[in-house]
Amino acid sequence: MLIGRKIEQQRLIEAYESDYSEFVAVYGRRRVGKTFLVRESFSYQFTFQHAGVANRGMCDQLDAFVDSLADCGYKTKSRPKNWIEAFSLLKEHVRLSKAKKKVIFIDEIPWMDTPRSGFVSALEHFWNSWASARKDILLIVCGSATSWIIKKVFRNHGGLHNRVTVRIHLNPFTLNECELYAKSRYLVLSRYQIALGYMIMGGIPFYWSQLKRSLSLDQNIDRMFFDEDSELYNEYRELFDSLFKHPEPYKKVVSALGMTRAGMTREDVLATTGLDDNGKLSEILENLQSCGFIRKYQAFGRKNGAFFQLTDNYTLFYYQFIEGKSGQDRNYWSITANTPLRNAWQGLAFEQLCFAHLPQIKRALGITGVLTSAYSWRGKSEGATSGAQIDMLIDRADNIINLCEMKFSLREYVLTTKDISSINNKIASFVEANKVKKAVHVTMVTTYGLEHNEHWGDIQSEVTLEDLFETE
């Protein structure tokens, strides 16, 4: 059963119904559901379907391609010598099809591009000289190695330049979609538990599919990530190995970003990782961003010097609780509830959840029709002894800035005198440092709202977990 993805599915159907041949690229993070989307959209019926083979050479890739042709009903006696011949066989097979639109689905296409194989040139030739000259071909390529898709397909300077007619970037589920998916699998979870699960797994459908309805959320997390026999025990290594041909530099960058809450500048990353400043880091940062692991943001008031922040929920969880802790108790998650380490992580993870649901926050504030920009900010006013950090600022065209404070708790959040003092210090530092003329409104984003105590009146607006579960 396909949950959500209505816009993406509609774009696939429109490509199918087009009067011309279409070249579609579906890309996104590993485990996000790309293959499932394509298969469900076409009821698992394809003129040709193939998936590249991980970590295998050209000969094995060609053998697998021939096997896929045989599975689709086309028989050939020998392995083709190269990819030009392989695509010639595919053309022969397609010519035999009586379907109105011939749907060709090539999954995990980056794995097929082995060194010196000529795969990309053969794909260019197949599309430019044959498929695009017809009106009945729908070619869909897909891959988790988003960096390959962007570099070899979208930014191709050869025959594939501007040939892709439809680009579909598949994003993780929202909280609302996670809730729908959980219900479809008969998982009994409160919205608080779904939010906590999201803070660990993000909106990655495959991770959510591993939850067992007979277990509590804590028991499921123990089984999935801390039990050596689980399918996801080595997920971190497999995740990066599947996305990048040389994953170690990427791991270094992600590890460095995992040590800081607010993110790092490019110069900070260079200093921490020891990588050479030769242009490679820019490529790594761009690829991590396109794969959904990090976000690049401009700090409020700064025209130069972007920050990079680790935002992938599972990766944040991994560095906090799994990295360097081999041999720990398989029930680690259950027995560490309410510890300082876990509570501190929840604060950071909830902030990332909020950034992933910025449209829902805007909707709750009633500003969906107002032009806005979201920022973070850190600094200190003149003479201050400590720095101030604001994790979310919503700068509005209607002359207001929302300063968002995010708090994850089991019950209504109780504002204290210390909280109000901290917020006022942030506002003063922010206004002074940036010469802000707009009104600064304080917005509390919490799980269950605020207790209406003597400090409640100091807050201009509230957003709750219920609001974050709304659709856009």
C-alpha cells in the first residue's frame, strides 16, 4: 500500500500519458522508498525492469542485464560484449512489445557505471538515437547514489545534457505520513511516540517497516539498532558504502558535523577533519546535502560564510548512541530512558524534527501566505560574557520575526524565570547585533503546549505536536 507520495505518483502517471517519450529520474536517500513508488505506480508491470548489482564489475553487470531481459521474455544466447550491444538487445525486446507506452525501469543505475565500462555513453546513445525519436517510451532511472544522478545525468556535459524531462526527488515521510504508515501496519503508537520514533529514524519508510506491533517503541529500537542479529545493526556502514564509491571522507565530514549542535563553516570542517582544501570538500558537502544528510544555511545577518549542519535523524542518533560503543547491552535504549545524555539528545533531535516541518509551523502561525525565510543565528552582544544561540528564526515580510524555542517534554512545558531570562537575553543580543527594526515575537514549539503560569503571557504564540502532524 502506497502511503502519501500523491504528487510524485501523479508526475509518473503524467509522464506515462504523455504524447512523447519521457526520461524520468527518481532520486533520494537510501531506504526512502524510490523503488516501491515506481513499482506501485505501475502495478509492477513493466516492458523491462532491471536493477544494477552492487560492487560488481562490468561482466557481472552485463550478465545481470541479460538475466533481466530473459525475465521479461526476451532470450539471447550470449552475453553482449559491451553496453552498446546490451542496449541494442533492449531495443529488440521493446520493439516486440504491443503496449501503448513501453515502460523501462532501470533501478540502482549508479552501480552499472563501472570503471571504463562506457555505460553512460551507451545510455546516451540509447536515448538520443532511438528512444527519444519515438513517442512511446517511458524510461525511468533510479538510484540511491544521488550524487551520481546529479553529476552523471543532470549535469552531464555530453549527450545526456538536458535530456531528463521529469525529475522526482523523493523526500522522507512527514510526521503525518509516518502516522498513516504506522496505522496501515497496525502499530499502536501515540503521537508522542511517533515523534520520538521520527527523531530516531526520520521519515525513512524502510526503518518504520521494521517495527513490530507486539513490542513497545523502546523494545523495537533495541531490537533494530542494538541487537547484533538485526538487519539494521550495520546500517551506518552500509548506508555510506552504498551511496559513495569512496565513503571515508564523507564519514569524516559527517562525524565532524555530528559533534556540534549549530553546525560548522567550511573552514571549521577543514580544520576538524584535516581534509585538503582542494575543492574536494565542496563536492563532498554538496553531495551530502543532495542526499539529505546535511543542510546548508545562512546565519541571519551574514552575507557570507554559510553553515553546514547534520540533519539526518538516524545519523545523529548513530553518533550519539552507537558510534564507538560496540559491545554495549542489547537493551541499551530501554535502560537509558530519562538519562541526561538521552534528554540532551531529545532536545537537539526535536529541533531537527521542527525544521523538517517548517511548513506546518507556518500553517499553525497563520502565515502560509506571507513571504518568509528561515534562519539560525549565534552570536553575542557587546560586553556579554556568553554567546546566544537561536536555532530557528522565521523572518517575515509583514515586519515580524518569530524567534522559535523548541521544547520536547512528556507533559505541558512549564516556563520558568530562567527560561524567560534566557529568551530575553537572546532577543537583546540578536536585536543589538543585527540592528533589527522588526518586532520579535517569541514562539514556543512544544509537544503538549505550555502551562498557563505567570510567564505564559510573555509568549506571543504556541505551536504543538498536534500542529506538526497536520498536512501542508
